[in-house]
Amino acid sequence: MASNAIADIFRVKDLRDRILFTLFWLVIFRLGSFISLPGVNINALQVALDQAGGGITDFLDFFSGGSFSNFSLFMLGVMPYISAQIIMSLLLLIVPQLKKISEDDGGRKKINQWTRFGTIAVCLVQSIALVQVAFQIPGAVVINDTLFTIVGMLSVTTGTMFIMWIGDQITKRGIGNGVSLIIFAGIVARLPNSLVELVQRVQAGELNAVVVLVVMAMFVAVVAMVVLEQQGQRKIPVHYAKRVVGRKMYGGQSTYIPFKINPSGVIPVIFASSLLTFPVQILNGWAGKAKWISDLLYALRMDGPLFILLYVLFIVFFAYFYTQVSMNPQEMSKNIRENGGSIPGIRSEKMEEYLTKVLNRIVLPGSLYLALIALIPTVIQLLFKFPSSLAQLLGGTSLIIIVGVDLDTMAQIEANLRMHHHDGLVRKGKLRSRNL
């Protein structure tokens, strides 16, 4: 990024205000991550969680920016909202009446409102399980059990709803996608401590320095892979015939439809993680009360074959699901025909079939590529005996989110700069996508 581009960002008042607004609320989010729930002995909790040795705790901390191990007001992060979005999106496909409601602006507002009500329900269910986890740790709860249950449920639910409000405010009045930036901020905030821990483990002889260098080189390669995957696209040429309207002639130009190799971005990884952590969180609250629950939790451990298989399947499923929702070939072909357009070499009635075929060819390898990158932390953990907390933060999922959110935010800043007649963030041209 050129130095004059940074100066340009702060010269444009609207852009400067948006960036400062975003940073302010992200700082508020980080401060809230350190405010523990009332009635909790945080020292007893953290000792017990450290002795438990990572696993699901590190995974939940990963998405909440360390709030889970602090048993803070924001310990659930935005995952309940994402879970509610998944449920609502599936209902839109299954229930035709809901699909019809969502087709106009008023209906979409209703769907968003129902999703928020669903978020409250998910929060209450998850908070009950989290309260049960605290009860299982000796000395963790220092007030009456009933009072702690009520206070814990209300505090955690309120914390998640407040985070959602912050995300909405950032999306409307800040820069970038609010929910994605909250997850991004949580990951980035934990990176310095993870790097310090890595150095300490190398100095203590727990990790081999050569192995660490190899792993770090792999991380650099993963960043390059993520950028390639996020920016790669297939261009479908579209030609529009000339049309005479009144005394003017329109059309006659050639353009293209950009099909990204991963149209859904980081959404499949976040959705798959949310769907897998939701039942695990619920089961954790009653882990010691039945053998079958303990057995199921062991089967769903993060480095286990069942978790890995489900994780890959969910990533592929949500990649297809989100692509079908956001890039409907039927609607695209209808719009092309209505505007007098055509795809060279493809008959008009075959246009939808052709677009569907191209999308399917792109999404399958793109989703498998995404799943491969997301599984890198598990591979590193198993092969190189890396601690779970380090593998999660320096691994594939975190890099997918960091790179994806960063590219999206940079693209918005770039668009704002160009709108105000500045050169943008890069010296040559604009942020480009790779053509496939």
C-alpha cells in the first residue's frame, strides 16, 4: 500500500469517519471480552479449562476472541446469530410461504426480525449449557445456583444481542461487514499472545525450532493459497444486441459475468463451524451425567475422524447452498434475456443449464479447496504436536477469515477512495481478481 494512499484515507472525511467509527466499536467489543459474568470465580474456571487441554475450548475462544475462557458477557460471540441465520435460510428453502414473504423489502425486514428472535432462543439454550459447565467446576460459582443460572442466561444473551447491534452499526455506518469484522478482530487480538507462547515453548524445548520454521513457511503458503482462492474467477462473456429506443440506440456492447472460484467467501467455514459447535456446546453442559454423552463428545473431538468428515461435508454443502441463494442461474439467465443479451455459442433456452453447469464445476473444487485449507490446523496439530490454541489461531480457518475479511474491507476502502477521485490502495490500477 502506498504511503500517499494511507494519507488519502484520512483526507476523505466520510471515509475517515467510517474507519474511526468501526475502530471505536471494535475496541468496545474487545473491552467487553474481559468483563466476566457476575458470580463467577474466573481463576478457578481458567485453571480448570487449562487442565482440560484445549479442544472445544480453544475452538470457541477462536470465534469469540478469547471471551469463552474468560466467561465474559460476550462468551458466545456472534455464533448464535450465525446459527439462527442457518436455520432461517434452510426454512426459506423448505417453506414456500417464507420464501414468498422474503421477496419484497417489507418481507425481508420481517425475516431479519424473526432471525433476531431466533438468535435469542439459541442464546438461551446455549447459555443453559454454559451454566452447567460452570457448575461442574469446583469453586467456579460463588453465588446461589438458581441466581447464577438466571443472571448467566440473561447476561450472555444480552451480550450476544449487543454484539449483533455493534455488527449492524458497523455495516451501516462503518466500513466492511460488521459481523465478519468482529470475528476478524477477535482472531487478530489473540495472535500476539499466541506468538509469544510459541517462542516460549521453543525456548523451553517443548517445540523444535526447525519444525516451527517449517510450519510457519506452511502458513505463508496457505496465505498465498487463500488469496488465490479468494481472488480467482471465471469470466462468462455476455453480448448485448443493439436496441433502438425513440431516437437513441442502446446496447451493442460485450461484457462478462464474473464467477468467483469461491463465490461464498468465508461463509461456508463460519457456518460449518457454527453448526458443529452448537451441539457440542449443549452436550458439554451434561458431559458427566451420562456415558453416551461423553462417548458422543469424544467422537466429535476436533482431531477425530467424525468431526473432520462432518466439517468437510458442511463446508461443501454451505458453499453450494450459499451460491445457489446468492447466484441463482435461473434469475441470471432471465435478466440476460430480458435485456437482450446472449452468451456466445449458447442457445437462449440452454442459458440456465450452461450457467448451472459452470457454477457446479467451479463450486465443487472451490469448496474442496476451502475445506483443505480449513483442515490445516488439525493436520499441523496431529503431525507436529502443535498446541491446539496455536494451531487454531495460526491455521487455515483463521487465515481464510483474516484474508477474506481483509480483502473485502480493502475493496470497500478502494471503492470509497475512487469515488472521491483518489488513486486507491495500490499503485497500479485497482485490486484485481485472477482470471481462470
